[in-house]
Amino acid sequence: MQTQLNSILLEYLRIPSEITKETLFCNHLEKRFKKNAPYLECYRLNNNIILRTSPQSNFPTIGWFGHIDTVVAQEDHPPHESEHHLHGCGASDMKGGLAIMTALLENQKLINEIPINFVFVFYEQEEGDYDQNGLQPVLEEFSWLQEIQLAFALEPTNNTVQNGCVGGVHGRLFFEGKRAHSARPWEGKNAIHKAGQLLMELDEKKPVEVMFGDLKFYEVMSATLAQGGKVRNAIPEEFMVNINYRFAPGKTIQTAKQELLDFVASRARVEFVDECPSGPCYTDNPWLLQFLKVTGLPQVAKQAWTDVARLALFNIPAINLGPGDTKQAHQRNENISKAALMENYQYFLQYLLNFPGHA
């Protein structure tokens, strides 16, 4: 199986699928699945592929989700295999997860024997803005996806079960001043200087711990972008700082936005440019509890945003579990461990072979 997983992943790494340029890879997936898994219903919407077994009313529905896009490639070498790793753009985030999904869905004996309604979703444009994500139209178009009782998002998690996820809002803070010659700064108001006190407070702001059972999340605010000034010898009349606020499950976007506004306290004009909901924790989901029991894996909080939050909006309980290395995501010369790839596949195989009702 290790050889098969390596082969699938190398095949996928050799087909570029940078965000908004996923068509070639999606075409490849559609052709492959129709040939290798004709026992699955196969649907295509834009550059999204959705597969499922013919639903049985007495079977629970379990889903696997993975995005097919990558960030812009930064590799110095073409995709290749070394002794312990596979190398290429998207290896960890998240074509390694796509290889796992492919190996599962192309195992006809497994699919036929396990009393599960299997669902597999390969979707586009996860790496961009929230409102451009390809999963949204899929969830809107295929209402039967809401029958899923547990979904696995195969984002890179270092083979750790990560429950829930933090939400995020981005606020652009505009500090206003008055332009003047830098030789006579008293004739103007320096917009950059006006931001100083707020930035100092931001630097001193401590993470806030939020507990959900044994899961610990951190709420944090960070300045991530700054723009101001047009020429070197003029006092700038405007300065923009982007603040990203990450907030714990249980808090609404509206509440998070108000907390950011309260922190700014009218010291700047605030424009919200991107908003992502937090993902709830499913610590009592019976199908997840069965997975944890069978595999012996612990679970931790997801201190980042993933599409488990979007799935929750459609009443689909989902957790994160992928073979990729989180430190490799979006990195130059990305790679994934062969051992981690095999380990992830074994977790899912162990879960399925011990599924209630399987002889």
C-alpha cells in the first residue's frame, strides 16, 4: 500500500493546480475516478468532484473532504521522491490527503463490505478568500450532503485529530492625518504616528485561553499588514493596518467584530474585509468517539481555520485529520513524510474494518 500511496501522490504532484487554475487537475481526477471507481456515483460542479455510494437508508453516512488547489508553487525542483519523503507543491497541503481519499475510494472491496454510505468531495479554491471557496456551491447544490453524520477534512494535522476551529475576521484600520513636508512636520499630522499607541497595546495583548472540555483554544489579535506614505519626504495623511482577530468556537462573527471595534475605540476607521465563522467542537459525536476508540488517537483543538466551520453551517459535523505536516504548509520546497502518509491511511482502514455491523 505504501507504494500505491506514493504513486498516487506523485501523479497528483506532477499536475499543477494553483488556486484558480484547478481545471487540468480536476479533469484528471474525473477521468481517473470514472475509470477506477465506476461503482461510485460521480458528479461534477465547476472544478469540484463529488462521489458517493448508492445510499442505503439503514447505513450511516461518513464523508471525506479535500481541496484540490495549492498555493503558488515555490519549488526549486520538479516533484520527486526521496528515501523518506515525497516533494512537490501541495505535498502536505493537501495532495497527501487527496492520495488517501483516492486509495480509499478505489478500494472496491472495502467500499462494498463496510455498512457505510461513503461520500468523497474534492473541491477547488480553498486557499483564497472565504466567499470564493469552491465548497460553498457544492454544499448548496447537493442537499443530500447534509445527511453526513461525520466528515473528515484531510487538512494537514500531523496525523492528529483536531476538533473545532477558530474563526477569523480581518479589519483594516485607517488612521487619518494631514499631509505636510517632512522638514516642517508641525504643519501636518502624521498618520503613522497616530497608530503608535494602538500598536503598542496590540504588542502587549496576551492570548486569551478558551476551554471546550479538554480542548484549549487561544483568541489572538495580530497586525498582519501595514501601508502608509507615498514619498520619503512627506508626512503621510493616511496609514492602514490590517488586524486579524482569531476567535474561539462559540463566538459569533458579529461578536468578534464588535470586540475588535471596542479595542480600536474610534482611534481609526475600521473596514472589515474577510469574515470566517468558527467551527464547533463535536466531542460527543458517536461516530467520532468510535473512531477515537478504535485508533487510540487523542484529540486537540484546531488553532486555525478550516472548512469544518463551513460544513457546520450546513449541519455537517466535521473534524480535521490529515497526513500533512502543518509546518510544511505554504512553504518553499514542500514535502510530506511517506511514513505519515501510510499512518493516516492505516487509521482510516482500522476505523472502517472495525465499523459496527461489519462482519
